[in-house]
Amino acid sequence: MLRHTGTAPWARRPTAELHDLQAAFNAAQLAMAVVDRDGLVVSANPALGALLGTEPARLTDEAAADLVGLDRDPRTWAAYREILHGRDDRLRCTRRLKSSAGQSLWAEVTVAPLPDSSSLLLSVADISDRRDLQARLRHLQMHDPVTRLPNRALFFERLAVALEPATYAQRGSTGRIGLCYLDLDGFKAVNDTLGHRVGDQLLCAVAQRLTRCAEEAGYGRRGGHLVARLGGDEFAVLVEDSTGTEQLSALAGSVLTALQQPFDLAGQRLSVSASIGVVERVAAGTTATGLMQAADTTLYWAKADGKARWTLFDPERNAHRITRQALASTLRPAVERGEFTLEYQPLVGLGDGAVRGVEALVRWQHPQFGTLAPNRFIGLAEEDGSIVELGRWVLENACRQARRWQLERPAEPPIFVSVNVAVRQVWDSDLVADVAGILEETGLPPELLQLELTESAVMGSAGRPLQALQALSDMGVAIAIDDFGTGYSNLAYLSRLPVSVLKLDGSFVRGFQDEEHPNPADETVVEALAQLAHRLGLTVIAECVESAEQADRLRKIGCDTGQGWFYSRPVPPDRISALLEKK
């Protein structure tokens, strides 16, 4: 082993070859040193001396690891020791060194065994220019060219680091993370009317105000938090080591206030607002995907609630959303699997107390969520179009049951069945043909079928819906307006539509609940509607009847039929059969 000789390991070679190798070693622009197996410098070339600001001879017997910082981190130091002990054949790493001028430089350090020698060759290449170029390219890659803010890629990179256990488990960390996710309201209108140049200027101005808000609140980027443009008119403020929802709420409020101030751009005074979704939670167990989904959901809530506001993530509301999505995804197959059932609520004559008919009410026997009332899934069915298939199933089964009751009681006056119909059923299917086919198949007379449509669906009907209603009426089917008095209430249409029944909304009837101090206004409205309906030849049904006193007062002011818990809750068909037997 060559030790402390100050000569290179090729000294045993022929004189001419030795001279050439020594000359090449000394003349090389690459900084190099020969190192023995103890890690001490045997010989250094002038380039290394110049790099480190000293004479090459002064480097002899110095520990190579100290000169180039191989002992700064345990991993590199361990790898270097493997080279010294001959258990590995190459080490390459990047180190930040001090140049002879006292400036920092980036160096690529390589250590490898010399051929035919027990020594090692240490080489140090100055890669500062390459690193600077890489840094500039990375900056361009990770920053938005319009606003100069960090872009989506850098945002998610920082978010991933913030959610690593090694980050939030550090001493002094709160172990929490927060996010304000915002979207500009009305930005598209600016682009469409004033052009993308003004739109870009507006984005830059918004970015400046966001950054100022974060810095003024103590959450500037120097403090480890990030203001980023995620794309389009979407921005985010990532708050690492947050202290609770109050901190994020205050930040969101300051951002709203800042953005509500007008922007003076290109001779134009522009006003925009923002909707902000706010999420704050414990970092442990949180994923980047989960955090962003929560923020996106909360931003949607802010927009749905009226825009120009911030909304805090609500786990309960989110659970309802998830449940709603789960229901929507299984709704259409549920019809095929036979998960729906029908219950019936009596429609009772207020004059004699006799059951005139029943309303069919669908229930979903969900395998996960249990029995669901219509308000949990009818809206979803209307949105995805499955209401057509479901409505057809309800209509068919309700008519079949009504025909069964008619056949069971041939000597008694038959009762009619009332079925709710969504407006989408009128538009997306041939409702007239469906009704005609079902009546023929079940044998139910048309006069024993009543179809209920909401006031908003019926009022203003024209074209195909009006033609369908007229055809159904001509067939003998009764048409009822459900929840009358809560929608458009365009009374002029009543005389033009083929309607035979008005069902007064329960909000009017609830005014009759106070027996000692009834609401005279409600009574006046109900009485006027009943008189109008009777003059137009319509029958009036009052919903939500809950007491004998209510039923009596509704009868006295002109209502014909009552429906509500006073008579019966919605029940299976066998309970209706028993009720009919009791008369």
C-alpha cells in the first residue's frame, strides 16, 4: 500500500511512461487526487488545489472526506467506507463546496479504485453551470408562466412532502395541514368580453393579492406555505403546520375581502369575486387525493350556496354527498333487482269518512341503507333518467293492485289509485302509450287511475306535455295537480289544462293545527282556492290532515277529500285491504 510518499501509484512504471502519466495528471483540468485505503490524500493535482484555494502539496495526508464533504451525511459516508475497504467499486455523489474565491459551487465527486493499484482516484468536477441550468429549467417547469406562481406540479410535490410522516412528526410541528381552494366567479365572462390578454392581467393581479394576503397573515412562502395557480382560474393556498379551522377561516375571509376590491386593468375597472373551499385537518392519515377531493367538494358547496363566499368542509354534509353518489350509482340496477316496494295512503272523503282512493308511494328497500322514502332517491332518478323505468314499474304495480282490490270487492264501489308522475316521464317516454298498455294489461278501468304532477310541471305546459295530458284525460284518466299553491300558481292555466283535481299543499293545512288560535289567513286562502276549484269543476284534496278538528274545518270550508296521518300512514296493500273491510 502506498502511504505518505507524495508520489502517485504509477511510480513503479518505466520512467518515460511515468513522466507522461504525471504530466497528464498535473495538466488535467479535472480536479483529482490519489487517495490511499485509509482515506488520506497521496497526491493532488493543481486543478484540485486551485479549486480548493491551496497548493496541491498542502493537501497531502489530508483526509479526502473532509476536503469534499463525504462525511456530511451518514449514507454517503457509509458508501465511501465501502469503497475504502474494497467492498464496492464506485461512489458518485453531488456536494456543495467552497471555491478558492469563497463562493459556493456544486461539484460531482467520484471515487473509484485505480487499475493495478491499491489506491483510489478521487475526482471533483465543477457542475455549477449544469446545476444552475437545471434549476432554471425546473423553475420554468414548476411555475406558471402567467402569474409566476408555483404551478400544479410544484403544489402537489409540496403537498406530498407535507403529508410525509417525517415532515409532520418533527418537533415543533402542529401535525396539521390546511388548504384554501378557490375559483374566480365570472372569470370566463372577462375572457369572453375583454379577451385573454386582459384575462391574463387579471390573473396576475389576483395572484399578487393572494400572495399579499398570505404574507400579511404570516403564511407567506418564506414561512413554508404555498400560494399556487392550479390551472385556469383556480388557485390554492397550502398552509402547513396549521393551527385549526379558525386560522384557515381568517385567511379565507381576508382573501375574499381583498378580491372584492375592484381591479383597474387596461383602462377597465373590473370586479370579480371568488368561491373558496376550506379544509383543515390532522396530517396523519390524510392523503393528497383525499385532501383535494374534500377541497373540491367544499368549493362546489360554496358555489352552490351562492358564490362569493368561503365554505368550511363539513364531514356530515360530505357523508350525505357520498351516500347520494352511492344511491345514484345503484339506482338503475335496483329496479332490475326488485328492490322497490309500494305503500299506499288512503284518500278519505271529508263528508262521509269513506275511503275514495289511495296514493301509491314508492319505497326503496336498500341493502345497505335500509328503507328509503321517495325524497331520498326520486330527485336522483330524475337526474339520471332512471325515473322513466322506475315510474313505469310504479304505475304497473299500482294499477295491478287497484284492480286486485276491485276484484276482491265486486259489490262495493271501487277505489281509485293515484300515482305520481315526474315531468321527465312525459318528455322522455311515451307516457300515453305506457298508461294505455298498462291499463289494458291489468284490466283496470281508466277512471280508477289518477296521475299526479307537481304544479311547476303542469303550469305553463305546452307542446308535447300538454298533448299528453289531454290524451290521458280523453282516455278517462284523472289528472291532479300536486302541492298546489307552492309553485307558479298561474290560475289562468287551470281553465285551459285537462286537470280534474287540485291537491292543496300541506303548508296551508298546517295553519289549521292550532285549534285555539287558527290562522285566519290560511283558512281564507284554502276557502278561496276550494271555491275557485269547484267553480271550475275540480275536486279539492287537502294533504297533511292530522286531527279530527282539522278535517272538520277543511270540510266546512269546501275541501272534498283529506289525506294524512289522521286517517293512516302509508301502509302495505294488505293493511289497505283490512281498512276497506272495516269500511
